Amino acid sequence: MVKKIKENFSGIVFFALALSSVSALVLITVFIFVQGIPLIASAGLSNFFGMDWSPDRGMYGITPMIVGTASVTLGAAILGVPIGLCCSIFMAEFAPSWMKKVFRPAIQLLAGIPSVVYGFWGLTFIVPFISKYLGGLGLSILAASVVLAIMVLPTIISISEVSLIALPRQYKEGALALGMTHWQTIRSVQLPAAKSGIVAAVILGLGRAIGETMAVIMVLGNSPALPRSILDPVRTLTTNIGLEMGYASGEHRQALFATGIVLFAVIMILNITAQYITRKKVKK
Amino acid sequence: MKKSNKVKLKTKDINLFYGSVHALRDVNMDIPSCSITAIIGPSGCGKSSLLRLFNRMNDLIPIARVEGDVLLDSTSIYDKNTDVAEIRKKIGLVFQKPNVFPMSIKENIMIGPKHHGIRNRAALDEITERCLEQVSLWGEVKDILGKSALELPAGQQQRLCIARALAVDPEVILFDESCSALDPESTMKIEELMLTLAKKYTILIVTHNMEQAVRISDMSAFLMIDENKTGRLVEFSRTTEMFSNPQDKRTEDYITGRFG
């Protein structure tokens, strides 16, 4: 009897704890929407999705920030995806085991470096480098893209590598038995077979790039205007919130929550896409 | 059964080591062209290892080491200047379980020839039809060539794998227990197919199934491990001879079902 009560009790405790993590998601979501939606309603969509961000004049246009987020994410993808993919192919197919033993923890360590350190490194190294050799201030889309490209590498490499390693050995053997070379086998059989895992890796990596705030604030210049080149400073959705939340109040504050809604929606779409793609793979 | 005296594959004192394990010792065989040779023997005697030596699939195992040589016609397979991909193109391998690639039926056939330099659409279409026809699959799949090969039943998948091997125009085809995962009906179809293919190709099969060896093979090789757990070729002769009048006591014991 006592045993049974104990059993039931521990079941309830675990359920409550599990519930708390899910309810955190619900609470945060509700909070962001409750705070942000009234501003979008009162300012109107044309204001909110306009070009002009001047909270003191009641202008809350976040389009420059959307462009900013899109451009640094795209830049991070252009630089980070090929490097990450090549690295994962190397790790899965070519690296001798002693090298894997060094590389894998090293790449995991890359994920453990605090983002402020990345920002600091970008600010003292990448930014002056760009300023010196390419002109401008250096605080730019390019600088943020470089920093983010490095930050998304661990995600892209580890997930792509796992999806390559998880392929049945028979695919590789079958292709080699047809007289295909190792590289032909990778390109024409293994990569297509691991496609869904690799796409998921890229999406999750880009999700990280979109959500990153601290490192980006330090190297991006943060001007809320439309950029004309990759050497121009911009502001992203996350940095907009990070920079102004400290002193914002009233409508201004609500506008930052509304920015959060847009960010939230983008990240949700990416994560759901990634989950959908990986689930489809399992079904097959 | 047809007779052929021309030797297609010749093993010269082949020895295989996995690390410090001596897996096969001094195997010498002359495999006649355009025939079916069955490699039989109890589990773990090195049948599959021997079969995979012929197209150097053992290269994939880092600890595997080979001494001796195999000659394809007069070309050395284990010479260090040999192009392994070229050898594997000439000596195809069909695996135990069907291992179609996760792509369409047609792409499964075309992937080999494409990588050997055939780019012409019409030529690739012709190869697809001819190879599927050769394995009697064309009639069954000609309307669903774009469908994923993974959706086919296992028997058809295995025939597709054979068609895929044929598409790169091999001279020898190795079958590594390729019927063991199939139902009797599919097995029968593949046996018939092997008999037809043996008119043009040299075929080697590994099989656990003694009846299968008797039904389709011209030559049989009986392998067994010795007291040191090293695989040895005990007897290599015409199948009819081996099964009617085995020369070695061990062969007799095995084929009459006393062990194995």
C-alpha cells in the first residue's frame, strides 16, 4: 500500500516537472504575443512592416531589421554551409580514427564558447581586418556573417556527419562494387541518401544564426537602416531587442515584443520544417 | 552442361589475413569462363571473404591484408598499379540482401554507366531497358521507372540489383548468398536468371544451400577451416563429380549432411 502511494506520488512529481518545461514555452509565447499584438494592431501593418524605425516619433518599421537578419543569415549560410558540409564529409569518410578523436571534441568545444567571446574576437580581429582591406568601418554584414558562419559550424558538422554515418553500409559497398570511385560514391549515392539529414542540419544551423544576439551586436554596427552593400552596418531582429529593451517603455517596449513575435514565427517555421524533414526520412 | 576450357579467373596462392588472424590459406583455383562456380562450406569458413577477394571489396576492411594474386584473364587484380574501380566494373557483386539505392528504379540502373562516361540519354535509356529485360523485370516495372526502388518487393529489388550490376557491362558477376533473404519463388527466378547469364558471363556464387549448388553450378569449391581456424580450399572440381564422388572425406561428410 505504502509502495503504491510512493509510486503514484513519484509519478505525479515527474509529471509536474515535465509539465513545467512545456508550460514555460506556453507562458513565454503567450507573454510575447500579449505584449506585442496590441502594438501591431494600433500602429498598423504598414507602419510595423515599414522602413522607418524611430520609436520616439511613433515609427516602428522593422523591415530594415528583417533585411538585416536575412542578409547576415544568408551570409553565414554561404560561408558556413560549404565549410561545414566538407568538414562533415571528411570526418565521416576520410579522417583516420585518431584524427576524429581530435576533431570531434574540438568541434564540440566550438559550440561551447560563449557568444560574447565570439563577438569580442570578431570585434578585435575580423572588424579591423575588413576595415583595413575592404574599406568602411568594418562593422558590417560581412563581419557578422563570418562570425556567425563559425558559430553555426558545430551544428551543421555534427548533424550532417551523423546523418552520413547512419547510412546503411550497403549503399557505399553497392556503389563501390559498381566500379565507382570513393568520391563518386559520396557525391552520387551517399550525399543524396543523407539529404534530409543534411538539410535539417543546415536549417538548425541557420536557426542558431537567426537567434544569435550578443556576438552580432558587437560586430554589426547596429544602424537601423537598409544596407546597400555587405560592408554596411545593419541591425537584426534580435539585436534590435537586445539594444533597446533596457530603456524602452510603453509603445516602444511593445514594439520590441512585436519584433520578438516576428522572430518567434521565423524560428518556429524553421524548426517545424527541420522536424518535418527528419521525420519524413525516418518513415522512409 | 556446357563446357569451357578457357580460364577466366585464376587465384595464385591467395592468403587473406584479418590483422593477426589467418582467414584463408593458399587458395588456388582456375575458374572457367562462362560457367557457374559455387563456393560452399560451413559457416565461418571464409566463403564470402574469398568471393570478395575477386573484386577487392576486402579493401574496405582496414585490417585485411592479402598475399598472392588473382588474375582476371591475364591481368593482375592485386598489382599495385591496378585500377580498383576498373576491376570492380569488370567484376560485379550482388550482395546477400538487396541493396538498391534510395532513388528511382531508373536511376539505380543508370548510376553505374553514367559514372563510366555514358552521358547520352538515348544510350542510357537503351541500357536501362536491356538490363531490366535481362533480369525479366522490364515488363513489371516499365511503367513505374520513376518510382523509388525501395518500394519494390525484395525479390524484385534483388533482380534490380542484378540489373544494376549488368548495366556497367561486367565480365564476371559475384553472388554473395544473394538468394538467402528471398522466398522460394524469387529464388527460383534468380537461379534461372543465373543459368541464362552464365552463357555470357562468368558467375561465382556463395551459397549455404547445397541443392542450389547442385541445381545450377558447373564447378564447386568446398572450403573448410582447419585446426588453426584458417580457411582452406579442400576440394575444387566439377559439381557433378564432387556430389557423386567426393575425393576428400571432409567433403563427403559435409555434402551428406554430417556437419555444417
